[in-house]
Amino acid sequence: MKTIQLSVVIILAAATLAAQNVKPPVKVTVSEGTSMSVAVSPDGQTLAIDMQGSIWTLPATGGTAKRITDLFNDARQPMWSPDGKWITYFGYRDGGYDVWAMAPDGTHQHKLTWGPFDDREPVYSHDGTKIAFSSDRGDPLGSDYNIWVLDLKTGAFKQLTTNPAEDYMPSWSPDDREIAFASTRDGGRGLWAVNIADAKERKVFTAAGHVDAPSWGPGGQIVYHSDADRGSLLEVDGKPLTGGENAFAFRASWASPTDFYYVSDGKIRKRSLAGGDAQTIDFKATLVVTPTLYTHKRDFDSVAPRQAVGIVRPVISPDGTKVAFAAVGDIYVMPMGGKPGNITNDNIWTPIRHGLRMALNWSTRPTRVAAFSSCGSAT
């Protein structure tokens, strides 16, 4: 009788999928990731990665990755607490990005920040009592990102930077007295640090390319990402570390004073400041995909004008008369109730960096649009 009932359930499920024009789910196993970051646990045994909007863990020696957050968190950039009991990350769950924490097995997920703010890129202090993150919570217009610190004992928030430029990707100094960060000031080529006690800032280094994702190591060196003419790479003190690899713009994770993990070319890698070749950490992750039944036709050859089917990150001007947005690789400005005008109008791809921060902003003068990124090619 149970066998008959199970067969009926299977038949009904198949009929329901057919009626909805949906194919049964299929499993896809991948061994590379796009826009993926990695963090190693304090004991060096486990890696946490973000892939396809979820946090996964796997052995530090490589192997099968296990998804520990659900499909709907848009969870990004995991970071371990110093005692290894928690993983913090930022996720989009309640209408905005908040800082979250959970146990390494995915249980006890809870928010650490909340409200109508954009809180991103959290990282624990070495003593485990604080979390630094970037946020627009100090700006009523939601367009100015600064470095903030959350005291985990008291729940108090402290804003450290106040520059009108965007400050982001914080990383604690080994003694927890300063926080290094990237910034859009000075054309984005500077590496900065701010003192925890008095919020005094100093410029640490000026790079040849745009600086992203500083990571302050136990030995005092700061590894950062640069997109200079040499490509997308990791550097320390202006010296390239990753050669011809396409290094992803996320913080390196230190396994020792000299060794660190990072992601390049879609692969998890481990490298030493002392030099030598990188070690590739092979992994596999299985995703469940539900394909739909429809005819998908793309017309790449037509030159006839067509309506854009999607715009990205609209931003209202300070005087409320215009809106700027990105579409099909360019920046547009549209008067309220009027027609949009293309203000970049070139063959350079102008991306809005989803998952990192708002990269399109108005300046304080409503006639100017500032702070967008531009690339010669898309990858």
C-alpha cells in the first residue's frame, strides 16, 4: 500500500511540473566560482566561501563544499571570529544589506545590524569584541559610505570616517589599534588607516592602480588588490604578488604571518609572501537548478534600436529634479517626467558593482554625476 501511495505522489508531482511548464530540478557540480571570496578558520582547518548568493564551507585542503546558508540570503564575504565559533557576513534579507553572524554549521543565524541602511564587508577585531564594516548609515541620503565599528558587548555603533568620499573594505591592524580601508579619495589609488581611539586618519600608501580590499596581515604587511595596467592582481607595497592571474577584488585571508588564501581565475589559492608558486585548493560544489521550458532567442546581430529591458541602481539628484542610472553599459540622466540622456556614450563598459557598494552617486552639485567605475572590458 505504501509503495502505491508513493507512486501516486511521484506521478502527481510530475504532472504538476508539466502543467507549470517546468522541468524537474537537476544537479550541477562546479569547481570554479565567479566573484567569490574566501576566509580561513583560525585553526586553519576550514575555508568559508561565498558562491551563488550563499556561504559554503570546505576543508582547507580542498574537497566538497557544503552550503550553510539558504538560497535567499544573497550572503557575501564570510569572515571568521578569532575563536572560530562564528562566521560573519553581509546578506540581503529584509530589504537591505545587514551584517549577520552564524555558527560554522549554519545554525544560529542572526542579524547584528538592522534598519534602512546598507551595511557591508564585516570583519572581526583580533580580540573578538568588535566588528568593523562599511555603511551609509551616517548619511540621510544613503550615498556616503564610511567605516563603522560595532561593539559586540554593548551593541554600540561608532562612526570612524566622515570623508565625503566612499570608504570601504575595512581590515584591522594586528594590535586592533587601527583599521585599514580603501577609499575613492585621490582617484581611488590610496590605502588609508584610521585610529580606533581618536578617529585620526593617515594615508598608508599610494598605489599605481585603483586600490581595493586591503588585508592587514599578522606580520604587519598589507596585501591589497590593484587594477593597474598589469591587470587585476594582489600587491604588497607596490610589488605584484599574483603575476598573470586574474585576482578577485576581495580581502586575502591570512593563514600565518606569511601565507594567505585568496581567489583568482575562479580558483581558491594559497600563496606566501616569501614567493614561489601559488597552491590551488581544488573544490567541488553541487547546485540544484530548476530549468524552465521556454524558447530562448537572442538577437546579437540586429542593429535596430530596441528598448532596454533593465536599468541598474537609479539615484535621485540632491535637488530631486533628475535621476541617474546605468543601462547597457552606460550612465544615463533623466529629468523627472522627461527622456533619458546618455552622458558616457562610449565603448567603455561602465558597471555598477552589485554586491560591493553603490558605485553611482551624485556629487553635491546636482549638475554632476560622480563615483562610477569603468572598465575596458567585461569578464
